[in-house]
Amino acid sequence: MALTRRHDYFPFDLFDIRELPGRIGSEIKDLARYSMFPPFPWGQWLYGRLINDTISKIDGDFIDLGVGMGGMSLFLGLRARDHGRRMYCLDSFTGLPALHSELDNPVFQEGDYGPPNGNATTQWKERLLKRVKDYGLQEVIEIVPGYFNDTLPKFGPSKKFAFVHIDCDLYTSVRPVLDALYDLVSDGGYIVVDDFFHPAQGPHRAVVSFFNERRIAPVYHVSFPYTVVVKKGETSRSDGPRFSFDGNTYSLDYLRADGFFIAALEQSLRRAEAHPSGAKPAENARLLLSLVSQPESSQRADIYGYWYALQDFWDGFQDHRKHRPVFTI
């Protein structure tokens, strides 16, 4: 049964974390007011770590496709400035386009994430322009308004990208992005697909169909809670085991390597264990903690345990055929 309200234990309390360490943590906290929950805060936290640790060896700029309130664009813009890169923000700024009736489950509606009530004074583009200026990123961030089929041809074959963030919810948006940009991503560059495990399933279908057609078997690195990161050039072994019934290879290695995430998960478990009403969330937190606290094994289908541990998160989405979500996640 779908949840009728969000409870205060795992996994939801992990989205309430504000005090992440270091400069990146401070910037994530500051950008909370412009961010969606998720990918805030764990998406920014992971991508900041990946960029700081590896991007100096990868050629190319950054791009965010599907801007929303702008929190991720601003965060990636700050990283781009740190590393001497450009940052591109692509969005229609008028809301989602029409859904594909066979490839997008009816979770979203055409026009979702558009300007409230169509009021010109609240246009997302104007809001983002102001925020770019507030953060001093005018020389770093370029805003490219319009639907992707019209704007992606802007990037010719000589363009290179090191970090691609795709958060556009629908098959009809994600697939054109991959078709246009994949060959422009440098080897070792990152392609992040938000909403990969979302009940809408359009992003998942778009990504899988793209890689199947290219005969590429990527490793999908899980980013908490429902995003995946693909590193271009990294593929699963053709003779190795697959981690899921869908034929994909998933890895929890990015979560395993994040000591701060594990510490936050341990705190979440203790909070749930301290209250009688937290028994089931504690059980789920304990399962996820057991998965990320031990070395990854090619013989273990960790993704099943991961999905099960987040059952309350999945149950937070009402039956999309009858209702809009009870709460915003």
C-alpha cells in the first residue's frame, strides 16, 4: 500500500541532512532552497566528489539537461568554475513536453515543471538568470532555452563534454539527449541519468534502448536514491555475471566508497531503532547498511537488496493511474 504521508525515519531522514563537510558541503547546504529532493543532497555530494577527484584528467565542459529550480545547474557551475570549464543549462523553461503513450508511464503530465500559473514574472529562465548572477557565474554558465530537438544541434561534432547531467523525466527527452551527446563525451567522462529507477520508467527505457542499439554494456553506478552514473568507456565483462533480471550490471561501489554517506546511514538506523514506530525503517536501513559496508562481490546481486531497502521510498509514489503523488520527493 502506498504511504499516505512521509514518515520521519529511513530513508526520508537522509534527505533532511544539511551539514555535509567541507566547502562542497557548505555550497550544497546553501543551494537547498533551489534544489529538488532528490537529487539533493546526495546527488550533488557524489558528483562533487567525482569531479574533484577525476575531472582534471577528462577533457570537456559540463552540461545540465532539465534545469528545474536550478540548484544542480548552479552546483555544477561552481564546479565548472573551479576547474576552468564552461557549463551549459538546457531546458524548455515552459514545462515537460508531451509524454510518449507507450514508453512513459503516466506519472507526469505535459506542462509539469512549467512556470506557476504561466505567470511571466515567475518564469524559470528569469529566475535562473538572476541566480547565476548572484553566484557570479555569468562567465561560466550559458543558458540555452528551448526543446532539446531544437537546441542540441548547437553542439557540433568537435564539442567535448566531461560531465553530462540528464534530469528530464521522459523517454522523449532522454533519448534525444543520448543520441546527440554520447559521442561528444570524452572517454572517462560521466553521464548521470536522474530518475532511472523512477516509476515513470521513461528514462530507464531510453537509456537501455540506446545502449542496446549501440551494443554497449555499461556499468550503472547507483547514486542514492534512484539515479545512475555511467562512466564512458567502462563496460561490464561479457563473460561476467549480471546483477539484475533486466540484464543490466549495477554497482553500489560509489556508495561503498562514501564514508560520510555510510555514517549518515548509521545515524539514520540509530534514530529508527530508538522509537517503536521505526521498527520497519530500521530493518530497511540495516539491510542497506549491510550492503554498503562490505566489499562488492561479482557473485552477489546487490541491486535487489538495494531496491528492497528503499521500499518506503517507492511506496511514496501513489498509484500513478489514479493519483498524483501524496508528497513531493
